[in-house]
Amino acid sequence: MKLLLAIDGSIGSDLALDSVLDSDWPADSSVHVISVSEPVNKHLDLLALGIGSMAETAQKAFEADLQELMTESVAKLKEKFGAGKVTSALLKGNPAEEIIKAAKEMDATLIVVGSQGTGGAASADFGKVAITLASRASCSVKIVSELSEPTLQKAGGKTAVPKRFLLALNESDNSHAVLNLISSRPWPSDSSFQVLSVVPEVKRAERSRFFKATAIAETEEKVQAAQKVAADALVDMATAKLKENFPQAKVTGHVLIGSPRNLILQVAQDWPADVIIIGAHDHKDSVFGNMAGSTASAIVVHASCSVIVVRPKG
């Protein structure tokens, strides 16, 4: 498994590093660590009072800090993965673009980043970077946040690792890739997997004054019923596969009807989940509607826990 870890010195970055260090990975896994420094706007050199040179000096100092951060991070990762399995690079440019480019060049399996960069949780840059990675990266992306309180309490002061996984599935190809990702990695024996499939509620055409035919309502009900049957079958298949692969884990499954993004976020909060795992947008029409892209983006932005957006390589 080829991991790309992007760090920037923020608390979210520290959580991303801890996530890689504390998780179990296949024996042949490797890690490439990058940090991206955005170049100072060259137009600052045209300003008075030496602002341009001051900004350039500040950027050099920042890049020196990033290099020191990478050196420390690489040392920790080598202890876990081995000296020959860890590499690093300091890049310059737009963070999202450079991360996407680096992942493609190394044929990464998974990108790991923190949910809060140096701009903070409310930073517009975070939303842009996270959504861009989730929608455009050539591989799966994990966006790391704090663990849930039950998991932290259960750790009892020891290093806490994610153990409560919410798998949000529909019948898309990338959604099925969620199961392949889960099956390809080792997980803590006492993990809990909750499989959730949400059937979008039918928007009643008969509520409009332009659609009064009884046949329309009957057709809508049949479509939603068929979607429910397909979702039930999908959840049954997924839970059976998880129980077979991880016999010691607790596995449950549910099918709900309503707004996918709202219900996934609500279940993740109420449970609470440590990680939401959802398939990326596959740009194909489906029996559940072409909703995966907007749903995944909403989950990335609004989830209070870590999120893995799954996209099979290629």
C-alpha cells in the first residue's frame, strides 16, 4: 500500500501523522511525506517599505520549519515502516494541486491529510483543499479529525486508534470499492463496523399542481420500493462480508430513507463514529440517483470525525 502523507505543522497535520503511525497497514506499505509551501505573491516586490523582501524572508523561515517538521516526521515513520519505505519532499505551489500531482506521480493508494490546516477549521482554504482532494484525487483520501469520545475513553489514557467505522454505501462502483478497501487492510480486532445505505426520499410529483395523475404517485412508490429492496440486499451482502473477514468485530447494518448527506452525518454524530468511509463520485447514473459527489463533498466539509473518500486506482 502506497501512502501519501501531507503535513503542514498544524494540529490537524499532527493528527494525520498519528493516524498513519497508530494504524495497522499491509506489510509491504510505504509512505511518502510531503509539505507544500505556497510561493509569496511576486507583486509584493512592487510595494513600498520592503514588504516584498520581508515576505520572502518569512517564507524562507517557514520552509525551514517545514523541512524540520518533515525530518522529525520521517524519523518516526521509519521506526514503524523501515528506513527504505519512507521518503519525503518539500514542494512549492498550490497545496491541493501539488498533493494531487504527487499522488498521481507515485501511484498512491491513499492520501492522508489533517482536517484542519494552518488556516483553522473555518478557513476557506481548508474547504477548497478538502473538496478538491475528495473530488479530483486519483486515489482514495483520508481526512483526519479527532477521535470520538467513546473511543478516547475506552483507550484509558493509552494511544487511541479508530475503532468505530461507518460505511456509507450505495450501488455505485466506488461505493463497492469501500468494501475492497476495508478487506485489504488489517483492523483492530475489537472494531465496530456500521453499514448504512440511504435511499433518497422520492420528491412527490403529485404535490405540484402540474402533476395530478395517480399513476405518477404509484410509479414513484414502486421506484422507491425497488431502491429499498436493492439497498437491503447491498447492506446484507456487506455485513456478511465484514463478518466473514473480521469475525471478532461487531458488525451492524441499516437502511434509511431520506437525505443521504443529512442522515449519514446524523448517524455518524449520534453513534458516534471515528471514521466515515464513503465512495467517491463515479460520474455515472444509478438507481439511487447521481448523488455521490455532492454527498461526499458535504460529508468532507461537515463531518465531525475523520472521513475516507474511496476511489479505486485507475
